[in-house]
Amino acid sequence: MIEVTNCPICNGKNFVPYLQCCDHSVTQETFSLIKCTKCGLVITSPRPDDLEIQKYYASSTYISHLGTAQTLLDRIYLFARSFTLRWKWSIVERNILPTLEKKILDFGCGTGEFLRTAKQHSWNVAGVEPSENARTQASPEVFNHIKSSLPNFSNQTFNVITLWHVLEHVSDLDSTIGDLKNHLTQEGTLFIAVPNHSSWDGKHYQEKWAGYDVPRHFWHFNSKNMLMLLENHSLELVEIIPMRLDAFYISLLSEKYSHNRMSAVGLIKAFFYGCFSNVNAKKNNEYSSLIYVARK
Ligand SMILES: [Zn+2]
């Protein structure tokens, strides 16, 4: 297990105990969250090391990487994913600078669904996915473009680099952002989507909030510390884009975790809490998940 003693964003050394969260989707083990008193980054600490973490991804109920749905929640997830893929692509197209070369890297690409979407729009695609299980399930159109780690693409640069709910899973924040920046062209655009624990749903559900997803999520960001992280790497923020659908899906999962089952009442509550979260975020921009668009 790894205990975090220095904040990777502000280098602060003072932390306060924050929450005790259960790994609801795989082991039911409890993990501690601590909060940096300087920048507000919430950290899963102690957390499993790179070897230990593997068992926390090994579950038939962890479907982020799988294409088959077994439960109602899984079906909702997959329906939302198909919609979200098209929406994410529209976000990318709208926020990039005009370019002749069309090369995209999806970091933490899972089974490569987003890369398939990019390929359908005639982009050259590359993906990094450490999970062999996910890589082997990628469809034939993108299979050969997905590698286990970034060094496989040494000397290559990309106009677009995307991290869709991936940064919270990486063990070394600084080297990840630094390495990705080196792979970004001078006019390139970086898209980083992460959950936001300062959202209404994050505050409402507290330790039951599905956005914590311990111990797979090592870092729990809000917009203040995400902006600091970008600034540390001299990346210029272009825009912050809300992911409104996440408020519903995260509320749905959080309802399930709160009552250890999914019920019709839970479904209705999740719908209303998703609405509350999005309406509340209109005032302060603290949506359930946010996409940070940045350039060099
Ligand atoms: Zn900090």
C-alpha cells in the first residue's frame, strides 16, 4: 500500500481525514480519503500499489471496459455511453484548431470505442490502455492502434489527446501530464474529463458518492486544483465543459450504493438528484463531471 505524504498538485504536506469509502463494485473493502488543506485535492490514501490495484479491476460487475450488459444499470450505462460517444466527438471537433493532420491519442482508451468514433470521422487513431483484457476486446478496426503504454508511441505527436475519466486512475499525475504534453503538437488540444467532488451530487452523497470509486480512483479533483495542475505544466485552459449526463448516472449508482440495491424509488430519486445537481451547477459551474480543454 502507498501512503501519500505530499500533495502531487500543490506539494502541500498537511492533510485532514475526509471520508471513509467502500469499494462498492469489487471487494467491499473500506478506504480512507484525505484532503489537502492547501488546494483541496482529495486523495485515496493509503492506496494499493501498481501490482495490488489489478485485483480491484477484476470483476464481472466492472463494465467500463465491457461491451455486454447484464443488469438494468449496465444497460443504462451502455445506452448512455453510445450517446456520450457522439457527444464527446462533437466536443472535440468544436474545440480544436483547424488542422490538416488529424491524429488523435486516447489515453486510457479501454476497448477503443472512442477511437472507433474518431476513425469513422477519418482520423488517424492511437490508444493507450494498460489493461490487456480491455485491449483484447477492442474491435478489429482499432485493435492494432492500441498499445499498453505511452512509450510505444515515442516520437509521435498528436493534434488531439483525450483522457475520458482516466486521470483519476493514474498513479503519477505529474509525469502523466508532462509526458502527454510532450506528445501534443504545438497547436494541439488536450481534453481531460474527471469527476468533480465539489458537485451537488458529490456533496449530497458524501461517502456513497459513486464518483469516488475507491480504490480505482486515486485522486478526486475539483476545478480549483485541476486548474493548478494545468498551470503547473504551463498548459493554458481554453474552456471547462460540463458533463450533465454524469449527474444522472453517478446519482443512480450512488443510490444503489446507499441502499445496497437498485429500486424504482432509487431510480426516481437519481433522476431528481441529477436534475438538482445540474440546476445547482448553473450557478457555480460545479457539475458532476467536467471536461478541461487545454493547450500548450
Ligand atoms: Zn494540495
